Amino acid sequence: MEQNKRKKVHKNILMIVAMLVFLLSWCSVAHAEENVLLKDMHMEDSNECEIWEKELKDSYGNSYSGNIVNMEASRNSYAVYNLDGEYTRFSGKIVIAEDVYTDCVMDIAIYGDGRELYSKAGLTRQTEAHDFDLDVTGVGTLEIRSSGEEYISLAEAEFTKAEERTVPPTYASLEELTVIDSVDFEQKTCIQKDTFGNLHKGRQYFKNPMTSESESYALYNLNQEYLSFSGKLIIDEESTTNCNMNVQIYLDDQLAFEQNGIGRTTEPVEVNLDVTNVKVMKIRVVGKAGYLCVVDDVLKGHDHTPGEWETETEATCDKAGKKVQRCTECKEICNTQETKALGHTPGDWETEIEATCKAEGKRVKYCTVCKKVCAEEKVDKLEHEPGDWEVEAEATCEKAGKKVKHCKVCKEVCEEKTLDKLEHEPGDWEVETEATCEGEGEKVRHCKVCGEICDTEAIPQTEHEPGDWEVETEATCWSAGEESVYCKYCGEWLDTREIPVLEHKQEKEWFVQEEPTCTYEGTQVKRCVYCGETIKVEKIPKTKHKFGEWVTVEGSVWNAPIVKTRICSGCFSEETKKVYAWVWVKPVVTLLVILGVLVGIIVILMRQKGIQITVANIKEFCRNGIRDIKDRSKDEASGDDIFGGTKKNEKKDKDDIF
């Protein structure tokens, strides 16, 4: 009993939890249906706006993704949405991305039917994300506009759906009207900033830049379609400090508004005029050194007066209908309401597909009004009617067999059983793997029917068969070698034996171990070609001295004998000798000097005597001169000169060398 109670309690708890989950999911779905994301709203008109699919980060590290509209402020971007009075709130965040330039400044403003709902000027990279939550009840057209540099983003923005639609007002701006005539005038839809830094929508631009007064104006065609006009008069930032503007507004040539002395320091001047049944409106500006703008301009039409509900689309069994209210004056649709679908009127069950033992059936109910299927349900399959057992696959020694029963109605298999495999029928023994000295062999018997191996038996291992001896380590003259024998088939080692040490083998050529010199003998050896040990030694005779050139160390040609030495380049030993070949030089040179002096004297004497210098004359002169010398000694006593003169002629011959 206690267990049953516990089961009931658990069951009730589970039911409550399931109901709570259902309610929460229903509430979340209902809430999701009430809110519409900005990225899912259709843009009626736009310029340089895009749905941003990537992640967005601001300078404070906050991330946003999924529901972002990016606006290029540097191109006066804007986005226009048709709300048609179906929403009550518009909320989200104004975000400046982290990658914009530091010194960039941007502005943004949001307008509902021409009225300012929100504006923010002077946004920079350092500006934190700014939340906004705006009342858009009854707004027909929503405009989002930006200006400045770089990009501005709207993140997490969404609209809250209204329970009932509110009829939006009829309005227009001056830029939508036809300009009949103008002078020094232009139009531009953008965010306009006044001299106080406040933001305004659009501009009707009147230009009076000259230093002297000039006139500018614009004529608008109202065509008696509007009830009121409102706007503001501001001075553009580009105007000089001397700017002075006078403004007149005429309605069908009647002065309806005048304001004089508007300058840079003048607060925005508000204009509110009744333009009921007005055809033409003229704005005239007279001034100098500046530019005047008409901004936040709104022309309001008449308020709709809803009439009776009219059925536009009849409701059917499965589709909702639609009824509308039209304005009693302009006949425009003011309100729309959906009428619920009537729902089907089901008839009796009708079999659409008969059930069989192979497939389910189906029966349906048709609506008695629209004849469409309004309910359907499955009919369970029938039971099979099995027949006798039939062998579908015979059993063999290789695989099991199978037998089945087929349904007598649909012939489908409704029951099956497995037939056991048969025994193998072995054949003769066959060698599968030959036995070797390395391992056992194997012989088998195959089944005669399927060929599969049904018996296996080992063949004993055989003995090793030695091969030739193989040298493992070569024998040398200093150590023994080693050789082994291996099995011919498996290569396994069987035995090892020693190879005796070899005799030394003498080199063919002598190896000079020590070179001979002129002072010492050399040494040459013969070694073993295997171990390098010395086997035979021989002496090499000393070499001859290698003397250099003879060098004179004492004496000369004049002072003989000459002493000369030379030195061996190998051992530096010295050898000395005396040279007597030039002993005769000194007396011969002395004699030649004396003879030269005598010849000189003879030549001088012969010139004094006027005798021609020839070999024959010299010889003759020498012979005669000797005789004259002998005779002179005789003549000295007699006073005659030895050269044939007399003392009397001494004065005459005083210049004679003799």
C-alpha cells in the first residue's frame, strides 16, 4: 500500500513539473511573439545602413551580437520603418565600436511622425553604451538618423507589439511638398545642429551670406490639405557673428508670422500656424552674413474619425477573416481587426485506407461545410495467418539453414527458425607446412563437401644440417682467429673453432727509420705487414759533407797568400786553404808603375824636342838618350850641356827639365 501511495505522489509531482515547464515555455513563446527585433523589421527606406552579422565590441570590452544595425554616420545614414501604430515601445542601446578613430564625433536622433523622440550629440569612442526606451504608441513612421564620422550601431533593439492598433496621425514635412518658386534656397534631409549644439531634423536652407542685406524665399504648395504647421527657426553653425536675419511667413499672401533680429546667439524660434484651407505658404528671409534653417517642420493633416466596422474578408472554417474601420471624411482605413476562423464541422468516420496484415489503415472525418479533412486516425494492422513450414535455405557443414512460414494472405514471412549445421566429411591428410630444423610442420584434412579444414596435426621438427666453415675473425701474426659453422636452412649457429696465429710477413721495401748525415750513420728497417713489428735492421753509411762556396777571410791579391774557408750545411764543420797564385802581382805592378813613369818622361822630352811620338821614334830616342847621358858626363867638365847646349845658352834653355 505504501509503495502504491509513493508511486501516486511521484506521479503527481511529475505532472506538476510537466505543467510548470509547459507554462514557462508558453510564456516565453508568448513574450517572444510580443517583441519584434530591429533586425527583423522591414526598412521602408534607408541609406548606408546594414544588418551586422559579426560580433561588435565597444571600448569597455562589452560584446554584442545577433541583433545589430550598423549606420555609417559619415554619409548621413538613415533608416525609416513603418510602425503603422502597431507598437508601444522601442528600446535598445546606442553603441560606438572600439575600432573607430579616437577623435571622431558622431550624432544620432530618432523621430516618430516628425517629432523628436530621442537625440544624442557628441558621441565618441570613449562614450559608454547608452540605453534608450521610447514610447512609440500611435507612431506611424519611425526615422533613425545619424551624422558625423565613422559608424554608430544600435544593439539589442526591439519593438513591443501593441494589443490594439492606434491610428497614426496624418502628417508631412516641407521637403515632401512641391516648391513653386525659390531664391537662394535648398532642401536637405539630415540631422542639423544649431549654434547651441542641439540636434534637429531636416533643413529648409535660406542663404544670405553677403555682408549687405539680401533676400531669399521659398513658396510651398499646401493645396488646402493640412490643418497646422509647426517648426523651428535656427541659425546654421557656418553663419558669422554679425549674422542678422528677419523672417516673414505668408499664408496665401497674408502675413501670418514675423520674427526680426535672429542671430547666432538667438535660441531656436518656434513657429506654430493654422494652415486650414491654405493653398500657398511663403517663407521669406531678409538678412546678411548668415544662413537660416527651418527645422523640425511638421504639417499635420486632419484627425481620422473612424466609422462603422466593415467586413473586408469573410472568415472560413480554417482561415481568419478581416474587418476594418474607415475614416468618415477621407475614407482611409483607420483600424483593422481580425475575425477568428469558424472551425470545421466534422462528419462521420470514413475509411480511407483499409488495414491489412502488412500495413496500417487510415480513417478520416470530412468537414460538412468545406469538405476538407478535419480529423484523421490510424487503423491498426491485422494479424498474419501463417501457413506450413518451408525450407528456405538447406543446412550444410559450412552454414546453418533456415525454414519459414509465410502469411496465407500477404505472403510475407511471419515466422522463421534456424536449421543446425551438418557435420564435416574429412578427406586424406595433406601437408600444409613442411617441418624444418626451425619448427614443426603441419598436415590437415579438408572436408570433402565444403573444402573447409576439419582436422589438423603437427609434423615433428627436423635436425640441423651444417654448412661450410665461415671466418668470424681473421688470424694475424699476433692473435689467433675464429671460424664458425651454421645450419644451411635456418642459419642457426652450430659450432666455433680457433684459427692458429700466422707467421710475420716481411715488407718488400726497406723503411728508412733514421736518415744518415755527414756526421752520423742512418738506420733502415723491414717490418711485418700485419702487425708492424720490426724484423730486420741495417746501418746506412754517413753522407759526404755539403760545403758551401769558398769565402776569403784573410789576405788579398796585393797581400798574398790569400786564406779562404767554407762551411758544411749539414754539420757546420769548417775547411781552410791558402792561395799563392797572386804572389807575383805586387813586384809586377811596382815595375809597371816605374816603367809608366819613364815612358811619361820620355814622351814629355820628345814633345819638347819636337819629335813625333811613334814607337820607332821612342825606341830611337831611348837609344840616343843613353848615349847622350854618357857623353854628358864628359861634357860637364867642358861646360857643354848634355843635350848639346852650352852654358851660354843656359838662359835660353832654362825651361828645359834637364
